Amino acid sequence: MGSIAPQMAELDGSHFNITRSTTLRDVPLPGSPEELSHSYCTDHMVTVRWTVGNGWETPEVKPYQNLSIAPTASVLHYATECFEGMKVYRGYDGKLRLFRPDLNGQRLNNSSQRSSLPGFKYDELKKLVAKLMQIDGPRWLPKDRPGSFLYIRPTVIGNGPHLGVQVPKEALLFIIAVPWPDFTKTRKTGGLRLFASTPDTIRAWPGGFGYAKLGANYGPSLLAHGKAQALGFDQILWLFGDDRQVTEAGASNFFLIWRNKETQKLELVTAPLENQLILPGVTRRSVLELVNERLSKKAVGNLEPLEVVERTFTIGEIEQAAQEGRIVESFVSGTAYFITPVAMIRNNETDISTLPENGEPAGYAAQIKSWMEAIIYGKEAHDWGYVVENEEN
Amino acid sequence: MGSIAPQMAELDGSHFNITRSTTLRDVPLPGSPEELSHSYCTDHMVTVRWTVGNGWETPEVKPYQNLSIAPTASVLHYATECFEGMKVYRGYDGKLRLFRPDLNGQRLNNSSQRSSLPGFKYDELKKLVAKLMQIDGPRWLPKDRPGSFLYIRPTVIGNGPHLGVQVPKEALLFIIAVPWPDFTKTRKTGGLRLFASTPDTIRAWPGGFGYAKLGANYGPSLLAHGKAQALGFDQILWLFGDDRQVTEAGASNFFLIWRNKETQKLELVTAPLENQLILPGVTRRSVLELVNERLSKKAVGNLEPLEVVERTFTIGEIEQAAQEGRIVESFVSGTAYFITPVAMIRNNETDISTLPENGEPAGYAAQIKSWMEAIIYGKEAHDWGYVVENEEN
């Protein structure tokens, strides 16, 4: 499955057929209704068609437009679909950057094959995104607005017209770029309020697909998400198993900083990847790597050292830590939400505060976010930043 | 979730805006490439738009055509989609019939709300299907071809353009009709070969959505399905749990007829609905009801009485029954496959024959199928058949 026969064309992000838009759209202002709609895209999109007989065709850049999809198409019936969330950032040095785009390429390749959609050479994805940004970047992320970003959504769908339940024979990879609200600026302060899932609603299961970015992980979760929002919560905290293991929050990874009862040392704890229940977030990985590198051995300012612990942990452990005053901070990470503090978790009838007793986060999330921002906006030279060269000006 | 505020319009299948196709398509012959493609639809389709503000709009009948879908649409990213499988049958009395269409309406309503898509009055669905068949039925299922059918696919998708992960604000219900191969006539004899799933691939889980007809149940299952097909098998037999419970086969419900070791009586065993792991099939329910009514108390011809048993059973029990010569017959049921015998199951390295020792099915599946066909093709008056009145001739 997903392997590419030798005679089939591989995905190639170095040659394009380009059709320019002749009617450029207004670029929405930050905070405008267009930006808040999450539905207003830039002038162009990338599409790459795949067929089982010929493999990947030449990528196209074309004016942003609706897709024409047969009512019988696999994606509309069988959820043969997967996606990535990325951002492109305008740096303070005037350059456009992607953040670790090969990790997104690898994950999309994995997700696509998990969906019975075609695989591809993962490092081609960043070239496709870069081409779109060479064309749309200068106008949509102007150099005089450093510190801004666009959300990038690469997607693979099974768009062949065969209604039989079968491995798709045709697919489309498309990439769109969307002005996106900066939640870290617009969100009300105080931190997220999470609603712990109940046993009758489970997001993912061992042997399932919770580790891949399939559409099938999202739609079925919206019912619980909508109910939680109606109760005034921001996200579901997805629990799993009889012992109510903490997995992930909404579409973000979940982190807790607490003081180990035995060692009295501070730990940054998050769910492990091994059991394949959670998404291997790019931001998650980056948080863990930065903390390991910069905070595990030494204090930083007022922040004492922090040990990274990836392990299964339960909502009961969080509740106990809160009762014992051992919680220092909590946050979620993801591309859409970046790094956002968590204020509390409702578990059944119990509200658990994830803030320390003085009500103020210790400052780890702010420090990690600051390090990440320095990288993505080019204040610090770092190989996690991938520069989009040759912008059209 | 899914409840309809009083001021919002409900789905109404009694009024339509109708646009006729001016270029009618050739009706494909049975066994033709067009029919085998599963992608060649009738001349018209039904669409009904829904918005969170206004509810359901007036249903439209229009020429079959591609859908224009925003690249940001929820259905393409988050699998906000569900469907039904139904058929319309041309009877030997010249009438068109649907089979228990309110069961499909109820299930689509359930599936839609499980997907955070809008609910509707379930008994309107059959009116929408009937309208499409009043127009396309006479030409696509001519009265001089009794015993033929079309496959009907009602589908609900979240087609609003909002890319944020949220409950959809717009949706589209559409219904298409597809000439479909008659598997009971074209399939090679000898019965299906099933490949039992391995613990690293789970179709559904408690607290999930295996009981609803969501796209999210299908796409992620295609990888295993494709691997099994490459090994020469027809379908996956989905097992669940440490004890390897038998749930369902491919997209069909699974039945086994065996002799109970203690009572020496024959049992028709199938997985129960209570744990929400399997789809509550309309054909499954009809099989159980027919057997209960016509076979549980008395013999029919050579067929001795049969007790319906809905309970959790394991692949180990099947293997043991086969070793002890207690298996009489096995089959799957579903709209697409109707009632199809099963010849064997491969479980790990073991091939289990589900045929009796003489190699010939006992004839229960054939008898049940014959009863069903009498109902759907109008040989027997029965309230399970819903006649499409007022065909345009």
C-alpha cells in the first residue's frame, strides 16, 4: 500500500504549471471579519493530481477557486482525506520562513498512506509551499509587517469518482494559505478551560489512527467539542482507558509542569507517542527538544531546571497534584493555537485548577514561546527555520 | 447538538424546485463498463441545503453534476460526512419499491447528528428518494426489466467554507442513484473469503462511532482492506478486543449458523448492537426478523428450525466449532452485497472453513434471500416494501 511503482511519476516540487490570477483580492486587516472567518484565502493555490496509473502529475499554481468534485467522490463518502497545519512567518529580517516543514512533509506522507492515499517524497512538500509563498507572500505578508503569519493547509483527498468502497484510484494534493487570527494576541487572558471527556466519547484507540492527521479524527470529535463549548469551555481534554489517561486537548498536545512528589524536582509531563493515541505534533516535539536543550540542566532567569517526562499519566494524578499544590503550569501546543496556557480542567463534577496557588503561571510557557518566536521570526539563526527564497517582488 | 430551533425550517420532502436535464444520458447495460465503474449516475440528483441560521431550504431536483466545493470546506478536512446505502427495485408487478426506507432515514438522521451535521425528520428522506425515482425511474429501471435495481446514495456533508475546527454552519444533503452490478449474479460462486483483522488494526471501539454510517468508519479501514484484497481475500472480518470478538465483515454484517454444543439446536449467531461497535444494518435487522418469524418455531422444507442469537462471540469459538464440525453455514448481509455466502476465514495462519463438511451451504441464506427478494420485487405483499407512486411515464 502506498508504495510507488518504479514507472510512476513521483511528486516533484521543482517544476510547475502556473496560471496567474488576474483579479487580486484585498488583503484583510488583522482582526477583520474576513480574517476571523477562517475561509478567506490568498490569491493562489497549489494543486497536484495523482492517478493510480501515472502517479503524480506536474504541480499547478492557479487562482484560488472552488474544487469541482463528483458527487460519487471517495472523499465525500469514505473520508479518504488528511491534512497538515503549517504557518509561514514574515521575519524581522524581512524573510519568509516555514518552521521545520520536513516534519509536516513526513507526517502528511504517513497520514496519506494511512488513508490509502498516495505516498510521496516528503521533502517535496516544502517546495510546493515555498512556491505558493514566492507568489502570494510579498502581498499577503508584506515586509513592513514583520511578526505576522499565514496559516498553510496542505490537504490530500481521494477525488476519484468511484463510489465502491475501495482504495482510491485518484487523488488531489492541494495547498491553500489562509490569513488567520493570532490567538496569542486576541484570546482573552486567563488561560484555556478544558472539559475532560467522558467514557462514552473516546477520540482514539490502540490500533486506530489517532496518531495520523486524518479527517476521520476530527469530524466525530466535534459533537463533544460543541457540547463543551456550549458549557463555556474551550476544548475537550481527551481521556482514554479505565484509568482515564490524559492524551491530548482538542486538536493540541497537552503539557503539565508539576513538582515530583518524591524527587521534589520540576517535570514537564506529556503523553507518550508509543501507543499511537496522540498526534505527534511538530510544536510538541519542538517544545520537548528546546526544554531538553535549554532548561533540563540549568536554570534560566527565575525558572528552575525542568525535566522532560513523556509517560502515560492520568487525570487522577493531575487532581492529586492540584490538591497537594504541586502544579506549576499547564499549556497546550499546536500550530493553530501555538503555545497557550491552560487555566483549569473540569473532570466530571470537579474543577481542577492547573494554575499554581498564586494564580500566575510560572513563566515556562512564555519562555518557550519566546524561544520559538525568535526562531520563526528570524531573530535567532536556527536550522528549524526554512527560508522561502526568491520571492516575487 | 443537532436539535432544531423552532424558528428553523425543517426538512420537507413534499415541495421541490425542479430543473430538468436537457441531455439525457444513455442507460448502461447490465455488466457494462459504465455499470461496473460505480461512478455513472442517473440523469438527476436531489440536493437540499442547510444553514445554521435558516435550517433546511427547499429541496432541488437538478441535472446530475459535479459539486462546487470550497477548498476550505469542512468535509474535505474534518470528515464531516455520513451516508446511507439503499436500493430502488423494479418489481414483477411493474412497481418501483424502496425497502424499509424509514430505517435508512432514522439511521441517516442519527449519523448526521453524530457527525455534528443537522438532524431532520427521518420520514422525509423516503419522499426525497421517491421524487428522484418518479423522474429517473421509468427510463433507468424500465418496466420491461423487472428484478432490476439502482443503488441510492443519500449523503450529508459539511460544505461550509470555514476552515476552523468547529461544528459545521452549513451542510448539503444530496441523493444520487447509481446503476450497480448485481453481485449475487456476477460474483464467482464458492462464497466470500474473509481475512480476520490483526490487533494492530481496529475498525471501531467503545465510545467511538462504529454504530453510525460516518465516512470516518470507511477511509481508515481501506488500508487493511486493500492488503487483504492483494492476498486474494474479499473482505476484512473485523475483530475486537483481547478475546478477538467477531464484529462485522468489511462493510457488511456477519452471520454464522452453527449447532450449539450443549443443546444440539441450530443457532443463527451475530454480533449484538449494544456495545455500539457494529453498524445496525437494515438487511441485518430484516434477516433476524424473518428468521424469528418464519424459522424459529418450525422447519421450512429441509431446513430445521433456527434460533436467533445476538451475542458477543469470538473467532476462537468459530475455530472450535469448525474443528468439531458444528458449522452449518455463514453469510454476510448488507445493501451493497445483499446476502452473500462466506466460504472461509483466515485468522493469523489458520484457515477456517465456514462451510459444512460436505462443502455445501445448508440453504438458509438462499431461503432468507428468496423471502427478501419476494418482498422487494413485489411478489409478496409486505409492509417492508414502500411503493414509489406517480412515476412520470
